[in-house]
Amino acid sequence: MRIAYDPTTKTWSKLSLKPLKEYVKPVSEEGYDAFGNPVRGGATEDQEPVQDAFGRVTRGATEDQEPVQDAFGRVTRGETEEARINRENVAIQAENDKIKQINDAVTVIIKNTTGADYIEKRNAIRKLENDNIIDKETREDIERNFNTFYTTEKVSFWDPDARAKPPSPGDKKEIDLEFYKSQVPEAVKAWEEANKKGEENLDLTGRYLTEQEYYQWHYTQHGKPSGIRGYAKEDTTITNNYLEKPTDAEKQQITDIAALTEEEKQKEGSDYEKFITRILGPKEIEDTKKYGALTQSVLKDTIAELNKNKLKESQFDLYRNLEGFSEILDLNKTLANSILGDSEVGGYLARANNKSEEDITKDLETQLGRMTGIQSNVGYNWQKWFDGKLTEKYGIDYKQFESTENTLDVVNAALKTDATKIYDSKNKKFTDAFIQKAGFKSDSELTQFLKKQGDSGSELLTSLQSGVIDTTKFEKDRELLENKIAELDKTKNRDLKLTYTGENKIPEELTVEASFARQFIDDYLKPRFDYSKSMDEFKDYMAVSKEDKNPFQTTDRLTTIKDYGQSVAKSIQPDLVDKFDYKFDTEFYFNPEDKNAPLIKQETYTKQKEKVAADWETAKTNPDAYINPNNPSLGTWAQNAYLYGINKPEDLKNKETFAKLHYQLIGSQANQTGLSTAFDGAIDPGTLLKLKFESPIYTKAQKIGTVFDEFITPEGFADTILKGIDPLKDNTNWKKLIDQYDLKETASLDEVKKAITNSITLGSAEEIRENIKTLQELEKTPTQAELGVSYIERAEDKGAEQEKTELYNVFKNSGYQGTEKEFYTDYMPDTSREDLKLLSSATKGKNPELDLSFMEAKNLREDPMGVLSQVSELSSPKSTTSTKIKTDSYFKIGLDDDDEEKILPSPESFLGDFTSILKK
């Protein structure tokens, strides 16, 4: 019998011991047994007595047998039967001893097998072969039976029902075998080794019926506690792929506006105009018409008054040229010169009154004119006309409102300005920005105005200079001022009835409110009149066709904003490809806000905010709660979190993590939000596009402030261009400016500014300014007698300090002691103003057609009179371009003579011509 295991009875059969052989003596002869007792049997008579194994005498071998030794070395006769049996029994006993050893060894292994020690016990069996206790065949047989025993009695079969499932909605998911194996290489290695042929490990292969069961057990015991996923996470694809894009219609609107022609852009009643007026407000078109009516009416009055005085001037000039009339007309001048010359008190009076002899002469001439009734020239006080007749016609009772409204302008400017940027305490003056915003021309004008307003004005001045604004008090003051104006307005009807003629040429009767008319005077008329040096210039500011509107003359906010709106559209257009595509936004999802969205959408946003916040709180505090208690099949927050790769429920406390999960499960599903509509994961790009487009337009309109738009002077424009350029730090842009205006590299900031200013200001404005400058250089007072009745006489022109002509400076540096006037009077009495301007320009090196080498310093030192003689002989160079001056407008911006009748470019494109060089 072999060592074998019966799984039915769960018993082992051992190797059987072989029985020893037994010797039986014959009973016919008397003999002795093994203990010396006489028995029957023994040796026969023919046998000689021998000794048995115990030395006793027995019948032994027969005489014909040779003596042999028995097992104990004793001499016997041959091997008796008993001896043979004994010998064989010895061999059997030895074999039995080995069988007993094998049985005992296997028994020990079996008894000590407890389970989960298969490899150890199998190796013990194999050691028996290695120790030559058993042969290979026996070992294989024992091992096969041991496997059956181990599987039957020692292996604890794993119950698949005890498996842990990875979390999933409704606990429907099992581990994904291949995915799980990819995460547990050590377990995979153990399973593969346990299944090697001949090296099986029954602790694994015997315990789990399938590979799936093994990995289910491993996940239950090791994987899940260690946070190893049982299946691949699902992506929040709905959230990840969320993308908001502007509609084609929204994109097309920008594209269409960018492509508008100038005519289409400015067309009245167009869709674009409706779009712009929606931003500016419903009154914009009506106010623009009122503004146009005022401008048209004031222009008519101005032209009429100017023509009336020019007619008088022409008539007077006609009389002067008649023989004998000049002496009569110059009577006052002759008398004045005679009186002062004969009495020799001219110089004394001039010094005593701090005036020039010329001023004393003109004063006396005026007094004599009153006595004689003879005027030597036609004169007209345009400032008086503007302040009185014109202002009172359009701003009825203007003076009654002036101080209150000006004070209101100051208060409003303060409320719109950072308190620290109102007053420059270091230089002890108001900032230029605040002065301009308040509607004044200078620090002194603003300061003097406030001081004249009594205690309230002084208090306001102190507050403004302190750098701290009490907003509450200022708002209260504003309210009081507005009420005061409103009460004054109620005293009588000051509205104007005017006619407006638009591009359709159909007259339209309009009512212009008194407050609007006063604002027109303050914001439109005064800045232009104050800047103008002549009425021709003032007229040109208003005499601008619709096509010619520009910020240097006259434009309106609607026109400017139309131009600006198109420039914004053009800047946005390249971004329409993908810059306004928005992915899921956690912050917006939690707190959706869009003030520009329709009211119903804002209500939805409120509910979205409440729902998302409530669900997040639940997920954080009770992740095992169902995401929808009314539909448990959807699972809990923890289950769904695991499904989408959030292994730990506490990770739901992460705002972004939860937001993506929530939108995937609920926000994207209209039937889960409770609103019958999905939630928004990002702001509507149409809204952002609208903000990007409309916000700068609105800001620009607010900055302009009124329908009258800005008035940009050439000097102001030049200052703006040069504001951000430092020749020492920004050499590249500075060089571009130098090249743009063909100036020397050593040109000063003032020279560049003048070049920019001159490139804009042409025509009548430039001409009268040059004439004023020439008179000032000659130390003559600019008057209408010198410059014509169109000139607006102002004290500021009278005493202005002017740059001396280069010719005079050359001689002065060489030792000449006299004044510039004396120089030209004594040495060049017949030189005209045009000649002086030519000389001034030529000696500054601005005209390459003139050879001025004779004016070198050496020649001046050696022969100054010779140099002066050559200067006198200079003739004006031939002009290489037309000298025709545009008469309908003094602005001739970048136009050739043949193009003078073409329209001016739009403000944006116009300004762009000057600023583009700084962007190259």
C-alpha cells in the first residue's frame, strides 16, 4: 500500500510494513525450541547435532554438507530453513524500519500543516527526496496526495460574495480585471508564480477558483484600503468639453461695423446710428440736432456781423485811397504826434505810465478822435460783441446763471476727480487736468473766480486745496446749486426756437432748452472764441460740413463716437476667431453674474447660485447622501465622485473639483437642475463681446461729457503727442518724430512741438498768428488797424514777449545796443512784414534755396554793413508749391492744393496719422 489521501473519508493510508517470516519446527522429532525447551522435531537422525542460534545443540547439517557459519558467526553445517527465514526477516525488518521512517516523516508534515503554508510543507516533502529518504516516484506520489489533502482540508475557499465593490452609482460596477492588474504588479507577479507548472501555490490557486476571484480578494483586502482604484475613472467630458462661443450674428455685427464706409458710417437713421444712440442714450440724436441748430444760427450771426464790419473797412480803405482823404483820416494821428513831439513829453509819459511811446500816442489819438469825430480806421470790439450781444441772444439772462453754473461745474469736477489730483500742493496751483475739467483756462482764473463768490467760494477753494474731499458735503452742495438753477429757470421761459437743416435739406423747427443753450455757450462757443485770434478763424471753427467734421474745428459726440466705435470694432475683429471662446469657469458657475443679461436670465442665475451652494454643502458634510433623494439610482455624492476619479470623499471640499462634478451630473442636465434648463458654466461670450465692444465706446462718450464733443487745439494736440516721449529715454520715437517733420537731430522739444502745431494749423489761423508775432517782434502793438477788422484785440497779444528775429540776434550778438524796432526802423525802414518773416526763417536755416554764407560770424565782425546790404538785396525765393490758401477753412491737413475741396479724414484716422509713427 502506498501513502495516499482519500478526500471522501479525509483519511491517509500509510505505507504498510512487511510481515516477518516465521520458522515452524517439525513436530515428529524431539528437539528444542528457541528457549531450550524440548520439542518435537529438530534434526533428523541422519543429521549431525549442531548448535542453534542460541548455542544450543540441535540437529544440524547432514554429514554430506559442508560446515557453514550462521548469522552469529558460529560454525554450522549449511543454512537451515530457520536460518534462511531469519536472514530474510532481518532484511524485511530493515525495510520496515525505512517505511516507518517515511510514514513518520509524512505524518509529521501532515500534522503540522495548518494552512497558508503550502510552499513550506511542499518543500518539506521534496526534502525527503533530496535526503534520499524517498525516491522521486514516491515523492511525486506523496506530493499529489498532499495537494489533494491540502486543497480538501487546509485551503479556505474565498467567498466571492464577500468581495468589496469599488464605489459606483447603485454599486453596479465590479473591478476591471485588466485595469486593476495594471496597478498591482506585485499581486500579478504572485499569481503568475503561483500558476507555474510544477510550482503551483495552492494557497492562491487552490483558494480562488478563477483569476477574477483572486483579484477581487486582493482588491478587498489590499487595494481598496490602500486607495487603489478598481476601475478606470470616467472623465467629466460634458464639463471638460464645455465651450461658450459668440453667435454668428454677434460676430457678424462686429465684422459689419468694421467694414462700414465713411458714408455708411455717418448716415442718419442707419442701423449703426441706432446702435450708437442706444449706448449714448435716446436724447443723443435730438441733442445733436439742437447743437447743429445753435451752430448754424451762431454761424449766420457771426458771418453777418463780420461782413458788416468788413464792408465798413472796405469803404474806409476806399476813402483813404482817395486824394486828400488820407490827410483828413490821419488827422488824429498827425495831431497826436505833433503834440507829443513838440512838447517832448512822450518819453516821460510812457515811463510814468509804464507804457511805450506808441501806446501813449495811440491813447492820445483815441481821445482826439472823440473830440474831432474823425476815426482813422474801422474798429470793432469783438469781445464785447461776444459777451453781450451773442451770449445774451442765445443764453438769455446768461449773467444771472453764470456764477452758479460755474460753481456747479467746479463741484462736479471735484466729485469726478481723485482728491489728491485736484491741487498740486508742491507748486501751489490746481492741476491742468482739473482746471480743464472744471471749465477754466488757468489756475489764476479758477482761483479768482472762487474768491469772488464770497464765503462759500472761499470755503470751496480751501477744500479743493486741502487734498481731501468730503463727498457727502460736496454732493449736498451740488444739490443746492442744481436747485438754485432750477428755481431761477422757473422764473421765465428762456427756451429758444431755432431751425435745423440736416443732410436731407429739410428745415426742422426745434425748441432748444435754455440750459442746453447756456451749456453750448460754455462748452462750445467760448473755447473756440477764446482761442481764436480773428473772427475769420472763429467762423472757420463753425463753418464745417458734415463730411469735414474733425476735433480741431467742429464735430459732435455722435460723429466722434461713430468713428471711435468703428475703430473699436476693427481692433476686436481679429479676436473673433477664438479669443471669445470660454471654457467652464468654476467661479462663474458658483457665482453667476451678468448685469447685462436679460432679467429672466439673472433670475435663473440666482437659483443656480443657491442650488450649487446647497449641493456643495451636502457633499462636504454628508458625501453618502444621494445626489437626488427622489432618484436613488443616481447614487451618492461619494459614489459619483469615485466614478469621476475623486477617490477620497474629502476631496469634494475642493471647489473646482466639485464644480466640474456637479455640472457633469446636474448642471448640464435640464431635468436635474429643477429649472427645466441647464446651468451656465461660463459667462455668455456674447455679453463679454458686447462689453468689450460697447464699454470703451461708453467710456469715451462719458469722457467727452457733452454732445458738443471736445475742442482740440493744435498746441494741445502737440502736447498730447509729446507727453509720453522723453528724448533722453525714448530715442527711437523721438527720432521718428524728427524724421517725420524733417528736423535736425539737435532740434529742441519746442521746435518739434511747433512743427506738429504748424502741420495742423494752416490758412487764416496761421497767417494772423504770424502777423501778430511779426508786430510783436517789431515791438508794435497788434491792432485792427494793422491786422484788419477781423482781428480780435486782446491785452494778452499786446504785451506778449516774443522771440527776436534771428537777423536782429546776429547783430545784437555782434555788439548792436539798440532795440529790434530801432534796428529795423533805422537800417531797414522799407522792409515789409513778409520780408521780415522771410529773413527770420532764412537765417534760421529753414530755406535751402538761399545762400546765406555771407552771414558768417567773420563777415559780421569785419564788415557788418556789407552783410546788412546783402540781406537787403535778398528777394523771396520762388515757391515750388501753390500759395493758394483754402478760404472755406483754415485747416489744410495733409492735402495737396488740388485736393483742398476733399473732405477731412475722420478724427480717429486723422489722429492715427500722427500717432502711427510712434508705433512702428
